[in-house]
Amino acid sequence: MKLNIPTLSDLAAAGKKPEVVFWVGCAGSFDDRAKKITKAFAKILIQTQTNFAVLGTEETCTGDPAKRAGNEFLFQMQAMQNINTLNQYGVTKIVTTCPHCFNTLKNEYPELGGQYQVMHHTQFLKKLIQSGTLQIEGGTFKGKRITFHDPCYLGRANNIYEAPRDLIKKLDAELVEMKSCKSKGLCCGAGGAQMFKDAEAGDKEINIERTEQAIEIQPDIIAAACPFCNTMMTDGVKNKEQEDKLQVMDIAELIAKANDL
């Protein structure tokens, strides 16, 4: 399925404006695994006839890794470039599949002049279901045990715990919780720019500890809602040689698969 996704510049040239901008993020644009999440979410947006567009090559990093790594100057440079672009197009609503982009756009751009209504894709998908725009055919995952790994920047940082879980329940699956979940969730180990550096000396990587917590409750699928969490949990599953038994999938991928998209 070839996805014809308009860019903001295409629509502006035609005198049109999208209702919502899909912020793809660096992982969703360049990481091969995360690109599948991007495509899954885009397919749902197309299926539900959501009036959306992407920035395309005009989108640059939100500056989250720079800020977390302590380079406030670089963060502000990156943020201002994006804010100027978004404001130039008169953007008001943004949806993103990355909690890091979500947190930065929602909580850190306003003081630099970037005022937008920002939603994480799990919130957006839940809204589509509530409005009747999106129906989920849950049969694919009926009887499957699914556990949800809470991304730090979605859960503890923004108090969003129920939207992803509500979506999993719509799949007719059995939602099983790890011992560390919701406000007591354990980090996957990639946040705070840790994804881009070597780990400090220690006895065990965080993602291995987290994967062990998942394996303990014997799920069929670890559901994620962040491209970085997806990478770290997938690496953990490989480390434990459980690839044949345990899948790691984003919520958007679960819904797209359930609806044969």
C-alpha cells in the first residue's frame, strides 16, 4: 500500500490547511523499526479520513536529546527553528507517536512561543474511537496476553496511563500488568539521551531488568507506545532469546493489524 501523505507546504501551495499535523520525529523518520510504527499510524489516519499532513523535510529534531544531555543552547536553536516553521503554517494541533517529542512540544515549546494542542497517538486514537470514527476489529488478538510498558514521558511525566490500556482492551485481548507499572513503571533505559551513549558500569542493563519483568507474567505481546521503548524492549527480548515467543509491538501497529491495514 503506497501512502500518499501530503506535506504542509503542498497544502499551503493549494491554499489548504490540515486539521492536525502528524509530527513523525527522528526515530519515526530514520529508524527502520520505528518507520513501521509511522506507517501503521499513517494508515489509520488515512482509513479514518483524518485531515492531516506532515512537515516532511521541514521537520527537524525537537531538541529533546540535546536538552536532556545538557545542551540547552542547542535545544533552543532546534526548538526555535521548528516553532518558526509551525507558526508560519498556522499550526494549532499536533499528534505524535513519540512521547519524547510529545513532552517537548507540549511542555517546553510554549515558553519559546510555540503554543499548540499536542496529543500522543494513543490519546488521538482513543478520541477517534470515542467519536465513532475508528472501529477496532479485535479478533486478531482475541485471547492474547498483552502487557503494556509505560513510557516515562507519557506516564510519569504527563500522567497518561489509561489511553493506551483502553485501546488494548478494545482488541479483545487480556491486559496483564507487570509488577512495575503505571506511576511505578520502570524506564526502558533509553530516555534522557541515554539511547545515544554507552551505559555506565553496573551489573545489569535496565532494559534487561524490564524485559525480565515482562517475561515473568508470560505475555504473548509487549505493547509499547514509544519508538525508543520499542527498541530497548526488542533488544531485551533478543538478549533473552525469546523472539519466537514474545513480540514487541506499538499500539498503532496492533490496531492497524487488527483492522487489516
